[in-house]
Amino acid sequence: MNNKIRCQSCGMPIAEEFGNFGTNADGTNTKDYCSFCFSNGYFTNPNQTMEEMIASSVENMAQDLQMPLEQATNLANSFIPTLGRWQK
């Protein structure tokens, strides 16, 4: 993937220009997670599994980005497991 800062939960590009940084408990921005995954110091879906994140990412890429399903599936399965939240 390119050199953009990416959410370490879902892989979405995050940037000040998008206004989608997640927030820490003290209200400051975190560069680790997007606002969809992390808010006020907590994951928005704390019990979500990596497999569930992969499935939702495939759905979002296929629907919102009009990416072919096979390409979205391959990308999500190869990229999501490398992100910080999913490291064991």
C-alpha cells in the first residue's frame, strides 16, 4: 500500500484533511486509528474479530469503491492481518 497513514484496525487512510482521526480518552487525535474504529480512547466495536473486519472491509470496498469482489477479498485478506490491532 502507499505511504499514507492508515488506521491500524481497518486500513482506511487517515488524515487531517479527511477529519477522520480517532480520538484518545482526553479528546486528542490518535494517528493509529480512524474515527470509525476508535473514539474517546476505546474501539467502537471492541469485540469485533479480525475475520469480521475483513468481511466488512470487503463489503465496503466492493460497494463504496466499486472494487471487484475478488480484488477486494484478496486485498482485505492480505492487508488487514498486518495491521497493529490484529497482531498477536
